[in-house]
Amino acid sequence: MKENDSAENSAISFHCIDAIEVSLFIEKQGLIFYEKAAQKARARKVRDMFQRLANEEKEHIQSLQAKARFLQPALLNKTGSRKHVDKFIAEQLKDRVFPPVKGSAENEIPDFESDVEALDLGIQSEQRSIDVLSELLKKEKKIDVRTIFCHLLVEEKKHLAGLEALKKAIAT
């Protein structure tokens, strides 16, 4: 049965609204991480970077939510159950892209010893996001779904480059 489940996951077919839901999940996790990291960062440059990334995540979320609201009436009766998207998020994304949130009421990210360690967590998270999106793009045939994932992939690569540049600048 496990083999069928993994085969089912690798052959999952998304609709445009599903791609938006997957993207929203990633962006919301990023927002939580960057807001908390900004609060814990010691150096002003690092705090500013995390706050800028949190603000960008908010913008991405608002844009995706607007797209979802626009698509919702047209897709109301055309898409099937949303269970496959929920299952994909739970099995493939939850706590696998950004560090898991400790204690749902506190929304605490893992403690880090230094700003470099915090940047490393951000870099690793962005890289995992890029890996997930790249894998989804390899499997997806629908152009509208690919467009959603491609747009997010570009944004995640920008975040990664910014974090890597800041890490390099403060490490020297």
C-alpha cells in the first residue's frame, strides 16, 4: 500500500488553484520564519534582511490570495476534492521547507547561536523550497500550474541569493 501511496504522490496532478494553495503554504511558513528570525537577529543588517524577506512573503501571500479569489468562482464546480492537496502539503511540505514551529501558540523558530546560523537556516530553507518547486515543475504538464510554480521559484531564488550575499558579507 505504501508503494501505491508514493506512486500516487509522484503522479499527483494539480489544478491552478492547487498550485496556489501549495505556494501559499510555503509563503506562510516563510513569513513565520522570517518574522521570528528578525526578532531574534542581533545585527541590524541581518534583522533588516529578515524583515525585508518577511515583507516580501506578505506581498506574495496577498498576491496569491487575490489570484485564488479571482479563480474561485470559475473553478467552484470544476475541481474535485481538495484532499489530495491537503495530503500533499501534510506529507511533502509540512516542517520540511522552513524549520518547524515550536508550540503552536508561541510560533517559535529554533534558537540559533549567531546571526550566521540564522542566515544558514534561511539559506537551507530557501534551498529546500527551490528543490521542492523544481521537482514539482519536472512533474507538471499544465502551463497555468507551471507558471504559478515558476513565479514562486524565481522569488525563492532571489531570497536565496540575498541571504547568501549577506552571509558572505558578514563572514568576511
